[in-house]
Amino acid sequence: MGVEKKIGRWLALPVIVSLALAGVFRPLSAGQAANADHWAKIAADTNADTNLRMEAARKLGEAKDPKYLEVLTDGLKDSNKAIRWTAAEALWDLGDKRALPALIEYLEKSEAYEWGKVITMNALASFKDPQAIDPLIKVLQSPNPFLRRSAAVALFTIGNDRAIPALIELLKDDEGFIQRIARNFLIDMTRDRMTGEPPLEYDAWIKWHQSNSYRLKIEGAKQ
């Protein structure tokens, strides 16, 4: 199977998962929908139906009430992987930066479901907090190109210059499409400091970075 076909399968995964889940979710009743506390009880009930718990977690995320932060972060530790990744998705919707440590902890677990990692990286990117940079850079070492791609997108979205050396290293990635993504991200992130045409190859980017690292604005850098 060629690289382009493999890419198509990876990129189609979110759609496939969403369509599959849409067919099994049972909507909450009108009375339940009006009571977020009831959703919280369902989401936390390990004996409840998995699909119902997933729907409840989604409702809590949509409510955007920080009151339910703990219920959702606890969901990241649930024994059911479907609940874990749904909790990550709900925390993304909730938009509370206090979820950052729990999301990073989940991302760094080796047993974490790959789709859950993708959702978690999307959530971390949305917060644009430099604390997420090092954990995301670690994901660039994953043997799964789909995860490497998602980590690169998250780093670009955060937009912190600490990610530039790691993105330069992706120019040597085994997958050509990841090399192209990294090159495009590097060009965009350094556009305001670039004189002349941007570098094209790895060695040229290394030389550029060595010559211009003093000009890079690094927020949250370790001392």
C-alpha cells in the first residue's frame, strides 16, 4: 500500500470513529438534559452503560461549567478506554486550563488509547500553554506516524519557538508527508525572522537555527 493510501486511512479515522459512535449513542431524556448534576452522576458511575456514560461526559463538556472538571479528569483514569478518551474530548470542550496536568499525565501513559492521545493533543493545543510543549515533543518519537502528525500539528498550533528544533528533526522523518508538514510549519513559524528564501532541507534549517536562535522568542523555557 502506497504512502498516500495509508495517509488517507489515518486521516479518515476520526470520521470512521465518529460515525460508528453516532449509531450507538442513546440520547438523554429531556429531564436528564436539564440536570447537569445527573449527567455527572452517570459519567462517574462505573456500573452504568458505557454509551450512556460517554454521552453524559460529552454533555458535561458542552455545559462548560468548571464545577464538573474533577468528574472529567477522573474519567481520564477510568478502566474503560472509551470513557477515558471521551473524558479527554469533554475536557477539550470544557476549556478549563486546570485540566492541563491531568491531560498531560494521560498523554504520557504508554497504555493510553491512540485515538485518546490524538484527542488529548487537540485539547492541549487549544490551551496554547507552554507546559504542553515537552510532552508533545516526546510524542514525535512515536512509531505511529498518525500520532507524530498530531503532535506536530499541536506544537504548531501552540506556536512556541521551543518546538522549532523538534520540527526541524521531523525533516528526517521516514514519512514524506510528515516531512512536508514540518517544513510548512517551520516556514510559517519563522516567516517574520526569515530573510530571503526559507531553507528547504534539514542541514540548511539546522544552519539557520544555529545562526538565528538568539532571535527566537521562547516562552516558558526551562532555565
